[in-house]
Amino acid sequence: TAIVNTCPSTTIAARICNNLVAGGYSDWYLPSRDELSKLYLNRAAIGGFVNTIYWSSSQSSSTTAWIYNFTNGTSSTSSKNGSYYVRAIRKF
């Protein structure tokens, strides 16, 4: 919510997740780096993941954010201008 409220761009990963309506739900959000780590550890049971890099909502600096690599389970930082996948999640 904080990311969406402070960045007017309509194409940011957090807004894409925030605007998602799927499965009858509209309370989706962009997961943090720690949440992506848990998703990675349980990816076989959850399903639907691609062996690629996903954005997280965890900021590293004013110009970089954490990304998570689902090919090998590592995280690193990237410029916020990069293009990566998003995986929206919701609390239940």
C-alpha cells in the first residue's frame, strides 16, 4: 500500500498486484523478499511458478529493490527500472 500510495506510475509491480482481481478476490499485493523466499521453498506445492526472477516489495535503496531468482533461490538487488515477473499474493 505504501508503494502504491507514493508512486504515481501505473506500471509498477506493486500497483499491478494491488489492482489485480482474480478468483473473486481483490486484496492482492506484491510480496516481500522474505515472503518470496517462503514461496520459493514451497513452490512445488503451490505451483504456477516460472524459473525466472520476480520483483519483491522490499526496497534496497531509493533506486533499487530486491528481486528473487526462482531458478536457484537467490535474491539480489536491481534497479527499479528493470523488467521482471510479479507474483501477487494475498493474506488469508
